[in-house]
Amino acid sequence: MASTGSSYSIVEYFGGDDGYRCGYCKNEKGNFSHGMWSHAMTVQDYQDLIDRGWRRSGKYVYKPVMNKTCCPQYTIRCHALNFQPSKTHKKILKKIKKFLIKGETPVGQCDDGCDGEPMDSAFGEGREVPPVSPVKMQQCQVEHPVISSNPEETEDVRPATSETLREEPASSPAVKGPRHAPKPGEGADPKKPQCRKAKDLRKERRQQKEQRRQDGEALTSPNPASNQPKNLEEFIADSLPDDALHRLEFKRFLCDSPLEAETSPDGPEVGYGSFHQQYWLDGRIVAVGVIDILPNCVSSVYLYYHPDFASLSLGSYSALREIAFTRQLQKQSPKLCYYYLGFYIHSCPKMRYKGQYRPSDLLCPETYMWMPIEKCIPRLETSTYARLSEDPQAGDANALKDLSRALVLHRRTVMPYAAYARKRKGSSDEKEVEHYASLVGQTCAERILLYRA
């Protein structure tokens, strides 16, 4: 890959011995994770790190201590090419289209709970990055800063109010106006039919359709292909009438992050790195999603949106658009075929919705092998922490084997740990470096520069 910045990833390791507040179960000291500050990061190194259970929040990269933390967080990925929108997803897409055409906003949650699906960020609601004090590196140590988009374009598009990272309220009640007591004599019009629930109407339509089929009536169909269910792209690309009340536009900008912007002959045209995906409604920005485009996947980082549009389920809608975007990129780069949704937390009911984006896999915290989520759920029902791999003999294929080959950055010089230890004449940080290297794995330990003061 051609990089526009540093050819090395540079990190500073901070360990993970202290517990801090959990944003899911609110345990004040139950959340444990290993952490490191990323001064620079190549997209391939970050791809390899998230495939070992790491995830970034800005420049802070962390890995939950799975067998110790109160709410174990399992990396989840969706097979974007085989994804089919569920009934709930279709409702969300139709709700957006209805809003754009008629300006109608839902007055409450839909039947299947399609509202209120929180799309978590790095540290979730109410949780902060643990207090760390990374060193201030000179520019010559990192070589080049990450290329960011035109500041004049990005500074003016910040929404007036932002919500917690791709979070939608878990159970927000419908917003209703003041209720007035009916005047005497007023009530339902006896000349009009009684109101019926949408669920009953749908059931009746299904019964009528089945009856026509049994009677041998030909179902009206413009062509045989229309009997096939719509795919995700067809739902998103549904054209709006000329008199639609609203227009929704999308803009994408390269944004600042620890990831180096890179290009590759066999990569996507937009290149690799971190991007802002902006959602504009009638010339007004209503949401911004942050994604990382990596060699094998699109990784969702977070989304923040204007609270006036919370009822539109923008977190779920943006995830569906990002899956469609992943499919688009895969046509340009065949190996880029996964959509990473961050962490799946089975012990937190409001975070289980991520399992609805199927087919999907969870990462085994011991072997770092991907397992179909259907096989993982029974284990997680039994225990919040579980080894997901079914093979008792399987192990970590990229486990640390040779600490001496791990790279460090010491006094602006890149060297293997063995040379660094000789310079220090019996360095006292061997256990810390070994712990770090075991967490990132042998491959990353030999590529990523671990900063040593």
C-alpha cells in the first residue's frame, strides 16, 4: 500500500490493571481493559488488531479483559455480501422514505422495537477513556501527520446538538402533546368504521392473499423477478416522487484519526483510512457517522445525530447504508467484504440487537477464530464469558513466540527488543513489554513500534 504518512504504527502501552465505570451495567469499578495510545497507525495493523479484539476510541485503542470485565464485549462482524434486511430493517427503511415523501414522523416505537437500537461507540454511554498521559511526540518522530479533509468543509457541518456516539434512546416514550378531556357529546363517529390495529390489518391482508392463492387466482406481477424479495440496495435506491417534502443527501470526507490515509492498486477508489459520512436533510446536517475503511472491512466507529430526528432510528439506518457501502467497495476490492459493528454484549439486552445483522460472526476471545453467532448464543446464555471455539485443541495461531523480535522506538531509533534490552543492560520493563506483545500477537509485535522512554 502507498501511505501518505508514516510507514510505522507507533503506540504507547498503558496496561489494564485498574477497573473503571462500566457504561452498560453501571458498575463503578467492574470494567477492565488493556489500553494503548496510538500516535500513528497503519490500516493493516489496525485490521490485525481488531481481529484480536481491539477497538479504538479516537487515538486510544483498547482491548477488554474478557474473563475479568463485568460485561464481556465480543467483536462482531457481518457478512455484508450475504446480508438480507430483516422485517425490522425494512420497516426502518420504509419509515425514512415515508418521512422524506410526506414529512410524517413516527409517534411511538414500531411493533418490533426498531426504534431505540443503540449503536455503541468505543466506551458506550456514560463511560470515559481511562485517564492516560501519552507523551507529546515531535513531528519528526511520527514523520507525518494523518491527512485530514479541508477544515473549511468540516468545521461548518457540526450539528448544533449531538447525541452519545451512535446511541439511540433504549426506551424513549412517544412524544405527545398535551391531552385535553373530550367535550360533552364528542366521541367516535358512529358512521365510520372503528379503528383497527396495524397488526390486525397486516394479518387480514396475509389471509386474503393466501385465500386468492388457494383459489387459483394469479397474483398481479409486472414480471417474474418481482416475486423475489428486494435486496438492501433496492430499498435504499427507491426513487422519491418529484413532490417529496424532503431531500436527503450524503457526503463523505476523509477525517483526522490515528489511521494513516493509504491507497492501493487493488484497493477501493476512496482509499483506506477514517471517514466522516454526513447526512444532510434539506441543506441541514442531521447526522455524522465515522467509519474506518480497512483492507478487509468497513468498521463502524460511531454516529452522532441531531436529537430532533431520534425517532427516525438513524443509528440503524446508517448501519444499513454502511453495509450497502461495504458491498459497493467490495466490487473494487474483493477482499473487503465484512462490516464490523464493534462489540456484541450479550449480557446487556439493549446491545443484543447487533446480532440481527446476519449472517454474522463473533470473535473467540481465546483462539481469535470467528464463529457463527448462532453457535455462540447458547454458550453466552450459560455464561457471560465463554470460549466460543468448539475445538478444544485450537489455540492462538499468532501467539507470541519470540519477544526479542518485537520492535520498539527508543530515542527516535527503531530497534528489536533484544537490542533495546542490551542497551538498557537488563531492562526492568520486560514483563510489561511481553504482556503488550502477547496481546497484539507476534505479527503486530514485529511491525508496530512500542514507544520506550
